[in-house]
Amino acid sequence: MDFAKWFAQRFRDLRNSEGMTQSEYAEISGIGIATVERIERGRTMPNIRTCLLIAQTFGMTLSELFEEYI
């Protein structure tokens, strides 16, 4: 699986495990809803700042966010 597809699935799984909709996640994290949608569809890869926001929103470090891929 390529990295973009893996990250899209990882992000979606984390959000769903918290029981959040895309809109709820966007509001909580401060990441725009359009960006959340594009990430989950694998159409864009987030920059490092956005990755940090994603990790922080889920209460994890960047390395924890990516550890399953490595």
C-alpha cells in the first residue's frame, strides 16, 4: 500500500475510533473540513504542521501517528 493510501486509512480509523464525524474533527483540530476530506480520500498529504495537529488531537506524538507504517 502506498503511503498516501495508508495515511488516509490511518487518519480515518483514528477519527472513527473517537466517534467523530469529519466536521466534528475539523472543528476540534482546527484543520479545515476540505483538508480533512482530501486527506481521508488520499488526495493530499498533510504538511508537517498539519500532521502535528492530527497527532495532538488524538493525544499522540508524531512517531506514534506513523509507527504502524514503519
